[in-house]
Amino acid sequence: AMKLAKTRNKERISRGQPTEPQVLTEIAGSAVESSIYVGLVEIPAERIVGTKTAGRISAFNADFMPMLDPDSEFANKWIGLCAAHMSEEGIREPIVCYEYLGNFYVQEGNKRVSVLKYFGAASIPGKVIRLVPRRNDSRENRIYYEFMDFYRLTGVNYLWFSHEGSFARLVKATGKAPGEVWTEDERSMLFSVYLRFAEAFNALGGEKLGITPADAMLAYSKVYP
């Protein structure tokens, strides 16, 4: 896992990208209007991008792979979590996260996130507090408010689009009426479809297109309804 971290860091440096996890307190600042306790949900692993504070970022790279010495106390705990994950019991304790503008920042459970990401977990159970940004005229802000409307109806937190109106277009593509609450079966079906689509999208180098897997899936649905 440490070798993987170092390899990915070299790739990030060559692309001019940061090598450490993002820090929520440095990003959100005074731009938060309110906070909402969302509850215990499945957090999409790919959208866990950082930590709440800067205290532990030196222990991980931007992908949450471990960076500290293999003989350290941190490494021993990390290896212990690996053993727990591979046992019948598994890692069951939920992490605690803050969600801001569609991304998640860990308050408790950084090592659990690291181990589960290393093993390729699609989602990680966590207790989530949503930080609602003040309204402004930025595209990102407008898309986020569209997401919150979509989330109230669906409980879906793993989709993210690059263009305004995409959440409404997705609802239309699925045959649901605007404002109609989704059933548990419909949520499960969308999650299954999205996981398979995103896996193929990423395997074929889709991240090089500068769009999200959800952007691509919505475009795909126009060709294959």
C-alpha cells in the first residue's frame, strides 16, 4: 500500500496535482450557512477526498494510501485493520464524515478509509454531517443545490455532474416524475447500474475525458435509454 502511495504521488507530481488529502477547514472557511445531520449512510469511497482538519494528512497520500514508516505504531494499527477486514467479522464501525459540495472529509476513521480504499470498497458506512454552503452565483454552488433537491427525493449521494440541469435530466431518463420520491428498489437498481457503468468507464480511461462517470452515464442514456 505504501509503494502504491509513492507511485501515485509521482504521477500526481508530474501532473501538478496535490499529493496530500484535502483539508475541509481550509476549503469551507466562512462559506457555510448551516449544518445538517444526514445520519448513517453508505458513503461513495471515490468521493472521500480529505480530512476535517490538517492533523493527520501527513499519514496519507491524496488517495488515503499510507505514508508513514512500516515500523511505526500507525503501520501496526493499519495492518491490524487489514486483518480485521479480511476476517469474518470485517470492519463494522462506521466512520464519521463531513460532506461539503458533494465531497466527504473524514473526522474519525482515517485508517479505516485507507484500508477499505486499498481493498477497493465501492462504499464505506459512515455518519455524515452535511455543511450547506451559502448560496452564490457560481456554477458549482448551483449544481450543489440541485443535488440537495435530488437527494431529498432519492437518498442518492454518489452521483455528481459537471453541468446544471443534469440531475433533472437523470430523473427524466429513469422515467420518474419531477418531485416523485424513489422507492428502495429503484435506489438499489440505480446503484447497481451506476457501479457497473463507472467500473467500465474508469477501466477504459474515462477520467482522461474531464467528466464524471455520472456525466458519461447520462450521455450514454440518451443513446441507450
